[in-house]
Amino acid sequence: MSNADKRKVQNRSTKNDPVLTALPLACSDERAAVEFMEKQRWGDLPACPCCGSVAVYQMKDIQTNERQANFRWRCKDCKQQYTVRKGTVFEDSRIPLRHWCYAFWRAATSKKGVAALEIKRQTGLCYKSSLFMLQRIRFAMNNSMPGKLSGPIEADETYVGGKPRNPLRTKAEREAHFAKKPAVLAILERGGRVRTGVVADVTAKTLKDALRENVDPTSSTLYTDEWFGYRKVGKEFAGGHHMTKHGAREYARGDVHSNTVEGFFSIFKRGLNGIYHAVSKEHLHRYLCEFEFRYNHRHMDDGDRTHAVIKASEGKRLTYEESKASEEAYGTEA
């Protein structure tokens, strides 16, 4: 297929997608943004976020019969007034909803992420508001596909951080260098979901606890490299534990490989290096949630993925104080 044909297919799919068709207007007009968010959250059946009742109505001006400027709803059962922000990650936010629409759109559809400075340039918000808005969206992306993984499972670990300035000639120098960098573990279900997390270390106990928590060993087969930390827990898998020896330059032996999870890491690190440039240890877990969400919803169109992240924001809150508390807890654990 030529590039021109690909563009035609892309344009055709965009025109047929109601979410992508409505987004440009929603990102520029506040009333359209409110109606867009209401449509994505409630569909054709608005409900009260306080009691769940569908006996609700829009509050309108008596004289003009138009919606009030604050776009409030009222529940006939619990008598509460609310807006579409209620019970979401953007509750109590003073940022206009049109900017939230743009941030949700870019965070859901940019393969390697979107920088807060890009949001700042496009919306006119200050950098701190843009950054905290993206952190709330990443919080909404957390645990988007719960449940234990099964089937062919690949597991791998990596360290996040810059390269050493000088060559590491001794074992002590290498250990000291990697001790300063946070370790990330990824457990991937071939053809399915991925589960990620920041771990304190890559010892056998840590890897065993993570695999037991996220994988059903009775219906799974484990594929890893030769790292010793997987050998003991690998015996618990019904399909066995198969390894490749990267130290001997063996990266695949038929179906025995961990190339899929390493491909996920390559996208993650390209995002960190090319888009975000540097990520603090305190917020690394939120960036992992972002890349995990996009990978788990990779088979969706951009419009469906944007709808999914807006729906995932329901029932979740992240205040500035809570984000700082999570940073302190992470620093203590690490």
C-alpha cells in the first residue's frame, strides 16, 4: 500500500470515528468540550455520580431555557447538583475542560507520550498546570486491565537512567552504578496485556513475589533470559521455564525468547529519552502506567483509546498533596 493510500484509509477512518470528529471542536470551545465529556462519560444515559440515579436533568436559565454557564446537573433523588467533573481525575480543577480534552487526546494517541511543555505551548497553560494535568491522566491510566496474566509469559527487567561517563571496568563499579538507577520489571502476556512496576531490586525474592501476584502459573509458560532470579519461581509454572542465554548472544530459539517484552521496553525508553528526556524516580511509576495503558489498548483506534482513558478517569482522584505523599512513600521504599 502506497503512502497516499495509507493517508486515504487514515482520513476515512477519522471521518467515521465520532470521537475524533468531535475532538477538534471540543478542544477549542468550552461548551462543546462539556458536551463531549458528558457524551464520553455517560453516553445517552446521564447518571448522578453521587447516588447513581438516572433521574437527572440539566439546570437551565428560566428566561432563556438555555443551560447555565456552569453546566450543572441536578439529581431528583438525592437533590445534589454536579457537573461532569464530579468523581473524576479533573474534579475541582479550574483548568477549562477544552484543555483537558486536548490533554486526554494527546496522551492516549501519542505512541511515545506527550510532554508537558507541548501541552503548555498548545493550550497557553503554565508549565506546572500542564504537568499536573498529565500526572492526573497517568493516574487514571493505572490498572486499566486488571486480572492475572496467563498463557505464554515473558518477563524482563531493566534499569532507567543515563549511561556512565566513564567505562565501568570492575564489578564494584558496575554494581555502584546500577544501584543508583531505579529498576523496572515488565511481565508481558504474548498477544495480550503487559504489567509493569518499579521494584526495589531484581533479586529472586522480589521477582518471585511480582510473578506470583500478576501471573496464574497453572496456565502459563515462562520465558526469560538467563538471569538467576527467575530460576526458582520458574519451577512453579505448569508450562515450564524456558531461557535464552544473552551472554552467549542467543536471543531466540524458536518460540523461546523475550523479544516481545524487550520491544515494549524499547518504546518506553525511546519515550523517556526522546519526549520526556529525564524522569524523576518519584514519578517513574506514573509514566509506566501511561506506556502500559497504550500498549494494552494498542489494538484500538485512536478515538476508542481516547474514550477508554476518559472512562478510566471516572472514580479516581489525585490531589497535589496525595501526589507528594506518594513521592515520599516511594522514596522510603526505594
